[in-house]
Amino acid sequence: MVEHPPNSEVLVLWLAFLVACGGSAEKTEPAEPVVTEPVVEVEPPETDPRLEAVRKELAQGRRTVITTDFTTLSDSDKKFVREMLLVGDAIQTLYEKQKGVFDVRRQLADDESRELFERNAGPACVTTVGAEDPNCYAVAGKPGLATSGLYASTLQIEENFCRKLEGSNPKTMDPFHATVKRKEGVVAVPYPERWPMDHEKIAKGLTAAASHLGEDEAAQKAYLLAAATAFGDNEWFVADEAWAKVNQQNSKWYVRVGPDEVYFDPCNRHGGYHLTFAVVNAGGLVWQEKLDPHKQGMEKELAALAGPPYRERQVGFDLPEFIEIIANYGDARKTHGATVGQSLPNWGPVADAGGRTVAMTNLFQDPASLASRKETISSLLCPATMKSWTAEPEPFLITTVLHEAAHNLGPQSTYLIGGKNDEQIFGGPLAAMMEELKAQTAALYLTEELASKGAIDADMVIPMHTADLGWALGQIAKGSYTAEGRNKPYPQLAAIQVGWLIDNNALTWLAQAKAANGTDVGCFESTTSAWPKAVDSMALEVLSIKGSGDVERARALKAKYVDAPEQKAMHATVIERFQRTPEPSFVYDVKL
């Protein structure tokens, strides 16, 4: 997956959202209260340091509305959309339970704290401003925080609990299981057993939605029914088989519902529930036709960089479909920003065969986002480099396509070394970062390769590289670690790439030069002639680490470019300049 930050490329926009959440008692766990309004309405004092911190956190975001007008749809299509939006609300509740934050809702005592909870999908502050403030929480005293709903709370207080848990019972790290404590000890239970009522509600909603689809949507209907079944039996690979048969030729809708990405999990091993609901944009067919003949060639190039024991394999994945987001729920919703490219599933036979890849085309194109992005980027790039930066979507879109395609190329998550996959070799957090670093580095490398073959216009190469640089700076601005000290994969990979480009003379920090905005002193100058050699060496390093499973070299990259004091000083400058402009937070508006 590639994330797209608000002021950059592959960027992740941040979202605020207003979700109606309800709950119900679990069959196997203590009853969870239904909460629609806070139990206590308290007006905090004006000098409350917690509330002041909350306000600063909220000021880092700017509400950005994505409106979809469905007023001309047929009655059956409108019914389908309404059912899917209800499924989304239920997914949001289930995701909050996975995160272990749902019960905190009853403790929210004021409107600003409620807004923070909705935006952040929990009570914790997550921006680089809020995460550093010990007062920045939506509830006083931080009760019940810093625990995941995926694991028994008593397990999480132990140091290196992820490793210990996997060593004692490997099933606990299965992506579709949670861990509970029972009389017989620590037990891994399937997701539907952990949260049965929520799963039943979502299954019924998907079945109802499918009932409104006609014969022209047979593939989509089959997927929704398969997903409904998976919410009962936890057989997600079966649902994936039905999902893989849906495409932009046989459905006007894009739906992905279930547990997929792992970044929310402290151990980076379990799938977070989400719903991505979108309509198909036929423009993806153009890029599929351009790039499809080059798929095996791209695999050959990356296999050569990876080296033994990796060997080139026959690849059969489909290049990205283009979609326009209607609404995101659960793990698909970001505090600020939104995912603009994604390759799924992450596990199983469909993943091994290449899965499905999408690029989201209707995000970050509103006037406010475009102006904000330009303002921030011009504070960090030198004038000559800024000339090659554009707010036009095409450079961002193409590099996103290459990033997502690269997840299906070279050594990927299903590649085994000595019978172990990358999560077992590197550990969950480092494995997640290295896979995204591989994909984004491959995107840089393949830009040059495809341009040399005429698949990408040569005039597009430099704007694409500048877009990638803007994306990387936007990711660095988010900080490399959460408030709890957990790794952030995208900011860390971005720090590695920027540091590598500087060390290899493709990028220079001119400390005394004025930035393109004419105000800030200190800016990045890109030397375009040095990019090919720098990117080649970066790709060789990253792909060979992935191909050989070299944990020590992966750790060395992180230590040098993420954690070294001199890097942190540069990162602080990037963070400060990005903090000046509120980041877009998406709210989804559907007109029926």
C-alpha cells in the first residue's frame, strides 16, 4: 500500500470523520455498553491543559469534504449505496474494538474531545504536535489507553510481548485471530468468535446490499455474499477468490471489506477491518495498456537487483485499476490524508497470484489542498527544484501505480528464505517498513527504466522524481515513531530515501539558500543528473536486503538514516515547516 500525505505525492491525506457508532454485548467477552452519547457532559475549565493540547491537535487538520452525487442513480442502486454506508458504520465500530478504544467513547466529555476521537479513531493524539504533549488525549488521565483489542491486556505490559507470544503459540500471530486469556491459558480465537455480534451485523448488511445488485453486477454480488460468509467462518481466502473475479470490466463499483493492513497492530501481524467503497474510473485502462507488456521485464530487472537466492518468477498480476472514493471506514480512514494506492490481499493464494491493485484518483484535487500543498513544498525546495514540481495529478498518479505494481514484483511478503517469510525474518515492524521501502524504491528505479523503453514520456521523469521527493518530505513530517514508540513505516522509509539521495549527491541541503517561497532559509536542491546513479545504488541495496533476508543491513539503514542525531535535526526542520499548514482531513458526503 502507498500512503499519500496531504502536501506531497504517494501522500496520505488525513481524515476527520463523523460516524454513528453503536455496540452490543459479546458472546465470549464481558458486555460492552451501547454508547450513542457521552454519559457525562462536563464543561472543562478554559485553562485545562488537556483541552488546550486537544485544540492544538485539532488545529493540525483541515476538514476536506469528498462529495459524491448519486441523486440520479436508480432506486436499486440507491438502496445498495445506503446498505454499504450502514456496513461502513458497523466496520468503524468493529475497528475501534480491534484497537481497544471503543469503550473510551463513554468518557468523552466535550465536543472537541469527541471531534478528536472521531478524527483519530481513538483518544490519542497522533500528529507531531500532539504526540509529544503528555496532556494530549481526548479523556483525562488516559484511562484504558495504550492497549490493543487484539491481545489480552495483561500480555501487553510485558517487554517484547509480540516475540514472546509468537514463540509460545504461533497461531496468535495468524492475521485473522485475536488473543484472549481463558481458564486453559492464552488462546488464539478467530475474529468472529472474538466479536461475534459485530460480525453478524456486518454479514447481514453485506447480504442486504448484495440483494439490490442486478444481473449486470453478478461478480460483485458474488463477492459481497462471499465476504458475508467470511464474517461468519473467518475463511477470508475464499472471499478473496470471489473478489479477484471482480474488475472494472464487470462492475462499476469497487468494494473491499475485511481485515487487511497491519500497521495499526503493535505487532504488525494482524489485519485491521476496513471498508473501501468507490466507483470505477475507466482511465485506469489506459495505463494498463501502456504498462502491461512490461510486467515481466520489470520483474526481471528487480530480480537481478535482489540477487540470489531470489530468482525471477512468472508474474501474472493486473496493473492498478483507477477508482474514485465514495467513503472509507475503519483502517482505511486516516487521521489526516488517505491511501492513494493499494495492493491486496496481503496473504493467501490470491496474494501469491498478484491480487488486485488500485489507485485512488479523486483525492487531493480540491483547490484548498492544491494551494496548501504548493505552499508547504515551496518552503522546502530551492527555486530551481521547485520549477519541476507540479500540482497536476499525473506524476503523482503514475508513481503510485508503479509503487503498487512493485508490491507484486521481486521478493515480496510471500517469498520464503529457509522456510521463513519476511515477517518471521525481519520481525513485523521492520518487515512492514522494508516492504514499503522496496515498493517505493522500485517505483523510483522503474521510472527511469520504463522511460528508456518509451512506456513513460521522458519529460515526465523529473516531475515524477520531484513528486516522489515531495511525498518523502511529507512523510518525514509525520515523525518516525508514534507516541508509544512504535515504528511508522512510511516516514522511516522516506527518511532512508532522502538520506540516501543526499549521500549520493542527488539531493543537497543548502543551509544558507532561500527556499522557493522567498522567505525560508535552507532548502533542498535536486541534482537531476545524479538521480539515475543514486537510485540504481539505492535499489541494489534495498532489493538485495529483501532478497537475502539480511536483517543487520536493514537495521543499519534505519539506524543511519532514521535514528542518527544529524538526521533528526534535518527532520525537525521538515516537520516545523509542514506544521504551519493544517493537513486535510477527509469527510465523506454522499448525496442520494
